[in-house]
Amino acid sequence: MLILAGAGILMSACTFTQHTVSNNPVGTKKGEKKQWLTSSNISLGYKDVAGDGTIRKIGTTEYRVMYFLGAGRVTHIVTGE
């Protein structure tokens, strides 16, 4: 029984992904930020992520949250020009 409980915990993971598209071109530039939800200073806003890739016009965004063993990791990807 303990082995089954341990296997269930190790296999428990959940991923949520949200895509957003605007009227702007997709472009060739890409900005990406990844952070654990346990971080005290979470900065995953559009401005922060677009600034990494020097993007002025956002074409698409992808927001992904992954939970594994109670810990969460957030990835925010922005593409554009």
C-alpha cells in the first residue's frame, strides 16, 4: 500500500497552458521568464517578459503553470517585433 501511495505522489503533476494572440505580427523576437511560485519576487508581467527580448509589439503570449509534488513553476513566453 505504501508503494502505491509513493508512486501516486511521484506521478502527480499538472500543467496548465494559456495562449493569447493579438493583431500584431508574430515576429522573430522572443522573451521568456521562468520562476518558481515559492519565489518572493515574482515578476512575470508582459512588460517584464517583453523587455527580455526587447519586444515593442507583442504578437503572441504563452503562459504555462506546472505543479509537481506541491511546487509550482511558471513560464511566460512573449513573441513579437
